[in-house]
Amino acid sequence: MKILVIGSGGREHALVWKIGASPLVSKIYCLPGSAGIAKTAECVALDPLDITQVADWAYQHRIDLTVVGPELPLTLGIVDEFQTRGLAIFGATKKAARIEGSKVFCKELLRKYNIPTADYRSFSEPQAAKDYVRQLTKPVVVKADGLAAGKGVIICKDNAAAEQAVTLIMEERAFGAAGERIIVEDCLVGDEASFLVFTDGETVLPMVSAQDHKPVYDGDQGPNTGGMGAYSPTPLVTPELTERIMQQVMLPTVKGLAREGCPYKGVLYAGIMLVDGKPYVLEFNARFGDPETQVILPLMDSDIVPVMQAVVAERLAEVNIKWKPGAAVCVTLASGGYPGSYQKGQVIKGLNKLQSMDNILLFHAGTNYKNGSWITNGGRVLGVVGYGLDIPAAIECAYKGVSNVNFEQMHCRTDIGKKAVNYLG
Ligand code: AMP
Ligand code: GLY
């Protein structure tokens, strides 16, 4: 089979690595890919948002299956475009991807189908939103309706902060058209987990659970980033809780989407807040998470390609996914200044050493290769993934890998996975 992966980050490198390991695959392409991904896949220098051109390319190259990494091509309708041409593609349609692309759509669905989530109001007029937040007596979270690269969520400690958030999103349009509407929802306090499933629109198969680390500094301090690391599985998500999340969240969401006329196929990712052990949906993503994918796929024992084919062909009920025992930990190595402004072009040293280390995987998120050297080319530069029989062993392995890598102003969190150790007591 010839497979095309859309995207260029650490998540896509992990996808290319896992898909490329399948005996069913004869050739793998990545569009646009990256210098790091080019070691495993042939990169295609096209714009993933030009969905007509991407579909033309896939048609001309007789691609058997296309897998979409990021959300933007999905919300632009890449899956619909491929489907009208009879090309197999793994991902959510434009209508179904609204579950990520519109928080108002997502919250209305959750409310209608009685799926646990924070209580909320939605607004399309800034004045009405301000009047509402002024009289609140509880902390809230203000969220831009549309996609804002993970930045459109503002946790407000008091009413003044909430009013400022309304101004920023709806009047100043800090996130552009994403701020035409907003959600104001109750602030939940608890532990977060990422829960991802494969679904063909009817059957829902869970992946191993994970936990992301969004704030830039140790102890969850500092501004949020795209993800400074992750680990899997999280001890918070016990088998009983998995069953509860499946019954109360994932299955009713997939059923609800079908009933609303937008059947969902692909990966559905729930950001869950556990409050007193009960799951509440913070958000849905219509795709694999990053960095979660960098720890989930190394734990997947089964070949991923037949699973994706079964999703596309709507026969996931025939599939059984096996997971490896043990744990994986991913530490993101970031450029100095990230998530603010940062420099590119720093020479990365030590990558060769990682190749000879056991139980270590290296995923490139933002690198380039010039004049015989790897250089930094993004805020999140590399994901170093360690595997171990348990979380402490995986942490040790990941940081042993990290200790070999270096570039000017490199920074990373030193506490990835520590929460899991604390949960385990
Ligand atoms: P979202 O993109 O909606 O998942 O929000 C990004 C981050 O904001 C989440 O990972 C949480 O850390 C936080 N967050 C979102 N909604 C809430 C909420 N209702 N209560 C507390 N924290 C939240
Ligand atoms: N890890 C968060 C995300 O993929 O959106």
C-alpha cells in the first residue's frame, strides 16, 4: 500500500514511524513533512491547506490511504474532498470536525445528549457577555468558539478578568474570526487526562490513556504551550474509569453526532477533567493529540494500518487492538523563549547518540538539516520518548535520552510523568 500522512510535527513523525512499520506498507509519503520525517517518509512540498491540490496529488500518485494529522485541513473539508474523488482517507468530515472547530457546536451537542461537561452560556454579542460575567459569583473560563491554536481559552480568576477576556476575544479579536462567539463556562478543578478512541461512526475502540503537560515550566507554572511532554498510560484512568468514560462520554458523543447528521470517523480525542473521580469533557479534538500520539503509538502492539482501514470501511467491529504492557514518557525539547518568540537555526548536538540507546525513540517536531547538521526550526524542536516497564522506568529512560541532546538555549520540563508517580502514591 501507498500511504500519505498530512502534517509536519512530532505527532506526524510518530504516525509515519508507526505506519511505516506495517508490513502492508510499501511506500510512505508525508505532506509537507520535515527534514526529520524525511528519514522515514518521502516528503511532498505542498501546502496541506490547499486541499484541492493535495487531493489531486493523492489521486495522481494512486495513494491507497491518506491519514490527516492536524485539525485545520479537517475543518477545511479535506476528508470530504477526498471522498468525492473516491480516495480513502482517515479523518473526520468537515461537518463532524466541528466538534473541535466550534466550541459552541461541541457544548450544544454535549448538553443535548446529556454528556457531562461544565455548565456554560454562549454569546455572540460582547455586551451581553459582559453583562453576564459582571454578576457572576464563581470563577469561569472564557473560550473563543473557533480554532485558536490552543490559545483561545482564558481561565479567569475574577469577574474583571472575565470581562477583559470578553473584550480581548470578541472586541479586540485577538484570535480573529474564532472570537465571533464565545463560551463562558464554569471553572472545573481536578486532574486532566487525554482519552483518545478510534471510531468508524458506530464501533468505538479506546486507546491507552495519556496525560499532557501544557504549561511551560515545572510544576505546571508559566504560560500554556502546545505541550511540553506527555506520558501514557495515566494511573488516573483505571479500567473502571475507562468503562465510565466510554459509556458516559465517547459512545453517546459518537451516537449523538450520527443522529445530528454528521457521523464521525477517525480519531476522537476527549480532553477530560476528573472532578472527584468523575469525568467531565473540557473539549474534543477531531484528531490525534500532540504530544500524546508520541507516547500512545509506541505502546500500540497491533499494526495501525488495518485499524485505519477498518475505520474507513466501517468495519471496526471486526478489529481487536492489542497494547503493550509498560509505559512511555515523552519530553519535549523546546527553543529558548518558547512559547514566546524564539530563535531558529541553533545547531543540535548529540542526536546520533540516541540512535544506539535502547527503549528510546526520537520524534522531530521542528528541525531542519543543513550542511551536515541538525538545526532547530521551531518552538517545539524534538520529542524524546522513553519506554519502560512502568512509569518511573520510562521517565528514567526518557531523561537519559534527553541528557545526550543539547542546543543553545534548549529548555525542557524536568518533571514529565511525575504526577503519575504521585498518583501511584
Ligand atoms: P480546551 O482547549 O478547551 O481543552 O482548554 C485548554 C485548557 O484549559 C485545558 O487543557 C484545561 O487545562 C483548561 N480548561 C479548559 N476548560 C476548563 C474548565 N472548564 N475548567 C478548568 N480548566 C479548563
Ligand atoms: N495535546 C493537546 C492537543 O493535541 O491539542
